[in-house]
Amino acid sequence: MEPNPRLDEIRQAQARWEEVGGGAKSPERRDTFVTTSSAPINRLYTPLDLDNTGHSFLQDEGFPGEYPYTRGIHATMHRGRLWTMRMFAGFGSAEETNERFKFLLSQGQTGLSVAFDLPTLYGYDTDDSWSAGEFGTCGVAISSLADMEILFAGIPLDQVSTSMTINSPAAIIWAMYLVAAEKQGVSWEKLRGTIQNDILKEFIAQKEFIFPPGPSMRLVVDTIEFASRHLPQWNPVSISGYHIREAGSTAVQEMAFTLADGLAYVDACLQRGLDIDDFAPRLSFFFNAHNDFFEEIAKYRAARRIWARAMRQKYGAQQPLSWLLRFHTQTAGVSLTAQQPEVNIVRVALQAMAAVLGGTQSLHTNSMDEALSLPSTKAVTVALRTQQVIAHESGVTNTVDPLGGSYFLEALTDRMEAEAYGIFRQIAELGGVLPAIEAGYFQMEIADAAAIYQREIDNHERTIVGVNDYMIDAPIAIPILKIDPLGLERQLARLERLRRGRDNAAVNRALTRLEQACLGQENTMPAILEAVRAYATLGEMMGVMRQVFGEYTEPAIV
């Protein structure tokens, strides 16, 4: 390579700066500076840092809306359309959550996001003995189509997009939503939204799996296949790094593990015989927005670039829509503190700003009180207003990728991309994502990263405001949400009426049909829809699947 006189000039000038005043004669506050993920940060970044990585503007940055989409998937990004403001909500009964949905929409929210309670997440009805004490405490209870109809009563499903955070029972909950839309007179072609449906990250991090990996992956592919044929605007899976980060991973691990999961779903769909361009445009992603402003922005940019190159170069996707990494962001719940909860408003604002500058397509901002309880109406309103201030008052939406070209940001993006490829090689050496899960690779990597982070806090190498520094001894003075104590009684009564009033012979036929579908090789979605229309309950349908597929027990990792 020919020497670059401009870079030689910069190199000489930087050496002079270091000697005269940039370093030796200007003491720093501490010996090392690191990101939230404990990656070292240089004092200064210059064009030399990009030259060292072989960085090319046209190949690595380019223009927004053009391959490899480092600077955003649309040419105009938020100048053309703001991100969807999608606040995660759900608690108690379907009636209570429906009321919260309508309040949020009245306050300017532009999309819905449903949180389900623990029994629903594990596929149990509210009146199951396994559900005792868990009704509505971390989301809304949905045991049947009747609950889903109430949840969206008065909300036109052809005019709002809906995200549902559900995984093992995702196909059944999605079917309930589809039938609820039918009953509103809304065709599936008009429905817009997402089911999380990412079972791989459950095995890796969140642990809300039910069935073994094989049948679990089959159900995910069933939903992707069904959506590609019947719901052109629906995202049948949201490949989620959020929970991986919440479990303690670094930013690079979050990105790399998530993209590896996404590629595993692509491989599974191709093995089913699907065409890459028939399903890839509807794959979506879900990332965390943690405290380190620049690290988070670099993570989103690197993820877009890696995914675009994989879809185009490895899988040969022909449609540009197949190359796009579209993602939702949620601010970091794990960063919230019970101490001085009002300070969480500041944390969330910075995290949300990083998500916006990183090019997110939709965003949830956590509420200040979520380390203490489900969000109160006041807290969730402040969280929504945070997004609106960023959108309309901060000026960051006036130009596309305003931090693009920053020597620090571009160098950090390149470094995170390179480190992600290193992780991909480790996963490949273990035989792929599923063998790596069984070997405990992901779990041990996350555990190690979490231990390092906690040790840094404990040793006061990392400051957490209000936790290990700047503490105050004062009572918490914010309102805390109270769930309706009669909600459980209403839910149990509704289930009893449902079982008495439905056509139980039709339910039994539908459950038998579902069992046959699970035992065979056909797509399970038609049989699930038949059972939902007959008002079979979530627990009844999941019971059939448990009997056929069995339940998974994670092996001990030593």
C-alpha cells in the first residue's frame, strides 16, 4: 500500500500533541477508561484509527438507505417518518390493560406492545394450580380468545400495529390475535405487528422455554411460513438481544448472539424449503439501549452492516428488503435503580437518544418506577413524553445519522463488527447455535461478563449514581401502581363461564386435530386457529403440545 502523506502528517501531529499537551502534561482522572462493556477507550480518535482497520467510506459507511445500511435502512430516516412510539404495557386483567392501551394512544403513542403475565408466558390458564399468586403481576393474563377480544375491544386492529412479547406459546397467542381481528372484520392482510417468538434466546438467557429445542424451532418456522403466505405486513419473529443484555452480556455479545440466532432461524426456514426472499423481509430484531451512549449507537450500526452482508453475500438474497435489519429498542431495565428512582428518567432519556441516533424503527422507554413495580400512569406518561421531546424538541431528527463520520464512532463500529465475527467463529467451532446452547457456551459467556460488571461496581471502579455513590437517605416519594384486587375473581369467573358456555364437543375435536398436527409434519397454525375459534383455552392447547413434544429441562453446566 502506498504511504498516505495526509495520514503521515496526522501521525506526526498527533505525536507532537501527545508530547506537548495531549497526554504527558495533562493528567487524567483515572488510569483507564472503558465502555459499559469494559472495552478500553482511547484518549482521542483520529483518521488513523479508521486507517488501521482498512475502513472505507463507501464500503463501510455509505449512504442511508443503501447497502450495507450502516447509516440507516431508509434514505430519509426520521426526517421522513418518526420511529413508532411503542410503550410496553400489561398488568392485571384484560380490562385493565385495555384501559391503559387506550390512555397511551390518547397521549400520542403510535403502536401497542403487550406484556403477558407469567402463567401466560408459560402456557397455563389463570385457574391452573401452577398460576397461583402470579395473576397479572408482570403483565396481562390471557387464557382464551375471550380475553384477547376484551384486551383489544374498541381498538381498531387495522389502524394500529401491535407487538406481543410471547415465546413458547407464541403461535397460540398470535392465533388468538388473528381471530380477534377476524371478529372485528379486519382481514389478516391489513394487520401490522410482531410476535417475539424467539425461542433461542429463551434457552440462552430468559429461560422461559417449555418444549425441547427441536419442536420449539419447528413452531417458530411454522409461524414464519404461515406469515409469509397470509400476513404480508406481519413480523413473525423478533430476534431479541434485549434479554441477553439484561442477563449480563456485553454489547458485543448481545449483538453477536442475537445475529447468530437470526441466522439459525434463516437456516431452519431454508431447510423447510422456504425461499429466502419470501421470509427474510419480515424478520425483525429487538435490542437493548444501555447506558454507554456511543457503544450502543455503534452496536446498532454494526448489526445492520453484518446482517446486510450475510443476507446478500452468504444467503444470496436478491431483494434489498431482505438485506435490511429492522429493529425495535427498549431502554435497559437492568440499569434502573430502586434508589432515587427519579434519576431513572435521566438514564432513560440518554438511552432513548442513543436508540434514535442509532436508527431504531420503534422504541419503548422504561418508566422511572420499574425497579419498584409495574409503571404507574404518571410514570409511563413521563416515559412517553421523553420520546416526544426527543422527536420534536432535541433536533436530532433533523438530519440522518448526525454522528456518522465521527472518528470514535466509526472506529468503535468497526471494532464491534470485528469482535462479532470472532464470536461467530467460536459458535461455528461448537457446531452452531443449538450445540453451543447445549454446551453452555452462551450461558457461561454471559455469566462471566455479568460477574466482571458487578465486580467493577463492588470495587467502585464503576459509579452507579445513587447505588455506590451520591447516595441519599430519603423515602421514595413517587406513586406506585396498585392492581385491582377483584381482577382475579373476574378472570376466574370468565373462565368458568367460558367452559360452560362453549361447544365442548367442538373443542375436543379441535384439540384432537391439534394433536395430530403436532404428531405429524404439517404446519401447526391451521390446527391452532381451529382450536382458538372453538374457544379452547391456552392451557388446553399447550397441554396437548406438552404431551406430544415433552418439556425441556436444561442440563447443569459446570
